Amino acid sequence: MNFLAHLFLGPKEPEQALGSLLGDFVRGPVERLDLPQGVRDGIWLHRRIDVFTDAHPLVRRSRERVSPERRRYAGIMIDMFYDHLLARHWQSFSDQPLEQFTQDIYAVLLDQQSIIPEQAWPTISRMAKNDWLSSYARLHNLHRALDNISLRLKRANPLPGSAQELEQDYPGFEADFMAYMPQVMAYATDQAADFNRSTAVSVVSSDATSAPESGVSPKA
């Protein structure tokens, strides 16, 4: 899943939403990252969604649709194809218009500049300025995005022109995506509920531990 999908699937609390995006920019154990807990929670969920996605039979079937000469880069291609398909079918999954969602999420991200890692800020600021998330709905922008990714890779690669593979088997990729999306939405919701429950338990335990010592019971 790419930027749009992770931001859609992730929690909407600001720090957690930021973490949903930062999963593509930070490395190492989540608990050791020098970031607020909410951001770490979002990164944790991002990684769980990536694991679920990589192992899913429908996603694997999409990768198998990619030509042998580009199969090594199928992961990048399918991430981008699925963001395009999410943007195109947005109303099937959200009651909020795509344009409103993207403007709201840009505001949430930009408001947190002070805690965004240096390596992520240029990408996030360009994303908001050029409205990358909404632009994925248009095929010519998908072509441009994949061609630009090709330029950023260190090795020569066959990504230029790779969006043509989506166009050549659009119904197939679309069918995979439409069957997969409700499943990953349910998974993301369950995983987010798990860490929210864990956070609530932690807060209650902390409050109980820090209760003032006196002869009066806190429940009195």
C-alpha cells in the first residue's frame, strides 16, 4: 500500500495519522524511535498492514499479473496501482469526498512539522503542495509518479512506462483490488482497536499507580 491507502486505513488522531505515513521513512524497532507514542503507534500499524498486504493471496495475484521483465519491481507497481484504484473508487469506501479527505490530512500533517523527521519533510511538503493524493486518480499522474520513482532508484530499472501494465489488464487489477480492500480495512480496524485498548490499559494503570497516598480511597 502507498501513501493514500495508508493514510486512509490508519487512525485519524493527528499523531497516529502522521505515523501511518512515516512508516515509509523510518527504520528500526518502533519502541526505540525518538517520536511521540501516538506516532509510533501509527508506524506500528503501517508495518502490520504491510505484512498483511505482502502475504495476501489477492495482492500476490496482482503481482503475478506484472510482466516477467518487471516482476522484480512488482511491489512498487502494485502499491501505486492500488492507490490509483482507491482514488478512482473512493466513494465505494468513504462517505467523505476524496478532495476533502486530502485537504484535511494535509493540514494534519503540516501542523506537525516540528516532529516530522528531516528525511520525510521534503516529501510531505511537496505532497501537500502538489496534491499528490488526489492526483493518483488520473492515469497520466500515475505514469508520472512511477517514472519519477524510477529516477530515484540507484540502479537502472524497468519502471519507466510501467503504468501501461495496469492499462493493459485494468479489469484484472481492479477486481483484485476491489476484493482485497474490504479485507484490509477490517484488518486495519481490528489492529488499531488492539493498540487503542493497550493504550487505555496503560493509562489506567499509570493513573492508579500515581494516585495520591492518603487515608481516603480514590473511589470514596
